[in-house]
Amino acid sequence: MSCSAAVPAPDLLERRWRAMAVLDALLCPEWDQRYYSFDARWAAGERVGTMRDGSGDHLTAWFSAAGTVVKGFAHESPMARPVADDEGQWEGLYEGLPSALAAFLGEPAFVVDEATFCLWWPAGAAGWGRGPVTPPDGPDPDGSRELLAPFIEGVAGYRAFAGSYFDRDLPLAAVEAVFAHQPLDAALLAALAPERSLAEVEAELAEAGYPRAGA
């Protein structure tokens, strides 16, 4: 059922999330029309990535010294039905979440009562864990394959997304540079969003913790 075996390890997942949030910020000045965001200053030692598609699907990733939790809600998936019917979560969804990561469940902003899947990777672990969920039949009953695909596919996944959502054929080399966290300079910005200026995006780069040339 789950695509957890293909999801990048926390360090790479965080780098890709940060890159995708920065690309969204460059391409779309209006925050509420972006899919991806990243807050590098969520709390001391904590960073948070989010995705909202405006149609009901959403993702949250919490990165901390204790480990990482990724929670998603695919509103049209079979495993969304208990939430839609006010019956709570699918049985077992959060069962087994390590105590070191339990703070995730107490954060209202993470909307833990809306979830069709949850993955966790405690510090020092060797892979993603998940609860003992028994899913319904189907190729993607929790929606995780679809929602996490861009993070699994990396540069190719984001370019496909940008082509569909922003109607932009982004230069491969420029997207690769952002995924590599190359400091943003005027040339890189011009390749991606020539209508924007470095001054316009400075605050958003700071929020995402992304390097700017000369800073």
C-alpha cells in the first residue's frame, strides 16, 4: 500500500521540500496560490514543510532533532472516508508513533485529525515506520503515492508539476541548481522568474532558510 520505501530519507526529503517551496515562491508571488512552503524557523531546532493543493489534499512534514514525521491527507482516497464521516482516523494510523515524536500529535497547526497516512523516522533509525494499518484494496488507497511522488521524483517531479500548475517549462539546469541549494543570484532568478527581483524574494528565501548570493 504505502510508498514509504521510495520516500527519501529525512535529510534529502527536507532539502527537496525546501527547494520546491523556494521554486513556488519565485514562480508565484501570491502565497495562497502556492502548493509548497517551508518554514525553517518554525521553532528552535524544528522546521516544517507543507503542501496544500486548494482542493482538500494536504501534507505536513515536521523535521526535528528527535526525528521526522510526514502526515498526509488525500481527500478522495478510500482512507479519507472515516474523516469525512466524522468517525476519526483509520485504525492504526498513528499507532506505534515513538514517544520522542509524540509532540507532533499535540500541535494544532498540523491538523492531525485529517490524515490518510503517516510516516515517521526517529533519529538514529534506518528507515520509515508506519502504524499497523489494514488498507482497503486498491493501488493507492491512502493517496500517499500521488502526494509524495514529486518528492520521490525530485527535479523531474517538480518540473512536471510546474508545467501542469504554472504552465511553465522550467529550464532543467536552473531547477537542478535550486535542488542543489545553489545560492540564488540574479542569473539564476532570471532563468526561473525574470519578472521578479532579488529584493522581492529576500524575505521568502530567509523564511525557507535558502541561501542567497552575497549573503
